[in-house]
Amino acid sequence: MEPILCARNISKSFIGVRALNNIDITINAGEIHCLAGENGCGKSTLVKCISGVYTPDHGEVEISGEKYKNLTPIEAMNKGIQVIYQDLSLFQHMTVAENIAISKLKFEGNKTINWKKIKSIAKEQLNKIGVKMNLDETVGEISMANRQMVAICRALAQDAKILFMDEPTTALTKTEVDHLMKIMLELKKKGLAIVFISHKLDEVFTVADTITIFRNGDKIGDFNSKDLDEKSLSYHMTGREIEYPRYHRTCKDNSPILEIDHLTRKGQYEDISMTIRPGDIIGLTGLLGSGRTELAMSLFGLNPTQSGSIRINGKETSIASPMAAKKQGIALLPEDRFNQGLFIERKIKENISSALIDTICKKGLIRKAEEDTIAQKYVNELKVRTPSIETVVGTLSGGNQQKVVIGKWTATAPKVFIMDTPTVGIDIGSKSEIYEQIHKFADGGMAIIFISDEIQEIMANCNRVIVLANGKCIREFDENELGQDGADKIITDLIGSQSAEEVTP
């Protein structure tokens, strides 16, 4: 394969903290190259140095034979470097066609709008990846999978030669992920270099030719993907053996904490029944849209039910608001921690104390000493990596942000903790620590509803599993059934047999 980009001796520090230490990397045309490592290891910093967002302290980037020490974003794009970040950076109010064509037209210096040309550009790029879309739909109206397709087409329209994709599958269903993988492999055949960043190791091994592993700003090495497996990759990333031991319920109390009978909300879920005891970790799994998140929102008072009943400690109750849920001892770790779980621009201590604001205030004033004590307790307990509880939460890694959300709700001493995709976008080391903490909660008598579409983590963390499809429970597995060989394949096949959201409308 022919090298298209070489970065040499790239170093970068922030306020005295070394983010990258003399990194060398070569990207080849027609290659899928994965950057692997825990959050904060330097992957994103390297991408920003290569794409001109950051100027490295030392080193140079060579693109197609030309060397740059102070590459700018415009120069990088002109050289064919395109980055698709997690937020996709699309214009929600603009159409599919406009989003695909806008950057190309801007770089060409077009001063007037030619709608025929805009649609022609969009069609051409969609044809390249074999996807059909309604060009007149706004991006805000289409699925997350189709937004990924729009972002890819926008990059291709600017003659991308190297495409960086940062966690592109975080919000996609299994079917949509498979479709994206196929598109990546097709683009690779056409000579495009793709740099792929993902915490999902099965995806890495599905598409990667080469894997570059980072740890604490250092490059551990470049590996042919065929020379690694998930265990060895995890070890190189973390420097330690990562194990996900299965959870087994040990609590002797079998009296139900939460019982739901025939719970229904038309169009979302129907006739759902479940009994949860102290120490249960019940997995809810199924495709996106199966009703799992909608059910969680209902149990937290954010999505009113239409029929059925909810009993807590044997007493029927109505949960009409999050405040009512909290009073009943129910907590929710939301699917979207950035927009629903955290105050990103506020301090760690303010985030952790936010769910207790009614109890730590006196005459409208927060008791600061009590706030600090509570925050420090859960930072220590959950092993949040931070210099101080005064740190702004938006500066933390994804895993540490998630620990802050968990700490916030643990501080309310919940009886039932609903965790919706608790490890999405989190590296394997932080995953292991979060799993360990969840097991401790359950061993202490807390009941947990664990929502995920990652079968590996469902198998490791749950003593019972409910599979949902099209809003209905299609099968429940008890602990004995989960312990049998092939249980994970049965669950995977059940989910795979259901009709998923279409990637192409």
C-alpha cells in the first residue's frame, strides 16, 4: 500500500500536561487504520494535529510528499483530509442536499445558489456509497444512521483522500452499524484511506487493517489486526488484564421492590410486566426503537403510561414526574449524558449535588461544606479521575463524566437505578470500573435495570434478561438460562431476527 500521510515526532502539551509524546504514524491509501486507546490517551489530539486544528509543539506532517510544521485546517482540507466528529457538525435545519454540497460550493468560491448543482452534487456522492435519500428532507428529520451517510457524502464531495471517523457507531443499531461497515469497506476498495476511532473492539476487528495503540500520550505500537485479539488489544491499551466477570445475585431478600404489570403506552411499548427484587440486575435489550428507553422514561416520570400498574414495595403508585420518581427511590442514568445527565459547563461538585439540591439548601442557600463533602465522597467511591471537585465536568473524559452522573444519582440512595446504555462511548478500562461499581450496588441490595444492545455486557452484568422487539417482550431469560452455553447467541439471533430501522428510506 502507498503511504498518503506520514506524521513524525508529533508532540503536544496543554498547560504542562503531555498529551502526545513523539508520535510517528503512517496512513496508507486504501487502508482502514484504527486508533485505539482509552479516553485521554491522545487519539483525538493526534487527529486535531493532523487536521490542523492544533499546532503540534514538535514534529511535522507529510501529505503526498509535502511537509508541514504548522498545517492549517484549510490546508488540511485542500489536501484531502476530512474529519467526521461525533456530533457530525451538520446543519439540522438545512436539507440533505444542502448539507452534502455546502462545503464543496464554499471552497469553489460560488457566490450564488444553484439548486440544480446542489442536488447534482448530492446525488453523485450518495451514488458513490450506494445510498438513496430524499434530498429535500431536513437533516433534523432523518435518522442518526442517515446523518452519518450525509456526513460521509459531504466529505467525499470535497475530494477526501483521508477520512477520519470518530466514534461513528455510538448511536446506531446493529443493522445500521453493519451497513456502515460495508460502506467503509467499499470506500477502502476505491482507494480512500479511513482512520477509524471506536471503543467497540468487535467493530475494530471487523474493518481494521492496521491498529495503532496509544496509552497516556505514548504510542505502544502499530499492529496488523490479524495479530491481535480482543484480550491482547485490551492489554496493550490499558497495561493490565481486563476481565468482565459475570454477575451472580447473592441477595437473600426476594420481596419485590418494583413490580410493573401490563404497562402500555401505544406506539412505544405494550403489555410489559416485570418484577425486580433487591440485588437484581435486569437487562433490557433489543434494537433501538424496541421500547426499552421509552419504558425507562416512563418509570422515571417523563413518559406517561396509558394503562397498567406500577407497585413499589407492594404499594400501587403513580409516577408523574422525575421528582415523584426520586421520592419513590427511582434514579435514571439517561441515554444521553451530555444533554440529559450533566451540566457540562458546571463543576463536578455542582453536578453531583444537583439531585440533592432540595436537601442541602437552607433558606435558599446551598450549604457549601455539605456539598463539598458529598461530592468528594462519590468522587472517591467511584474513582473519578480529577484533580479536584472544582473541575468543570466538560473537561473530563467520557468515562469520568459518566461516573459523575452515576455519583449524582447514587447520592440520592435509590432503591431502583435505571441505567440506559451506561457505557456508550466509554473505553474498556472505564467500562470495567463502572461494571465493578454496578455489581457493588447490587450486592448492597440496590435493584438495577440495565439497558444495552451490547450482548457481551448484558451477559456479564445481568442475572436476568428481557428481550424487547417492537415494544413487546419476546423472551425472558433467568440466571440459569443465561449460564448455559450459547445463551448469548440465542439473544443475538432473537434481536437480529427483528425488523430494524431502515438505513435508507
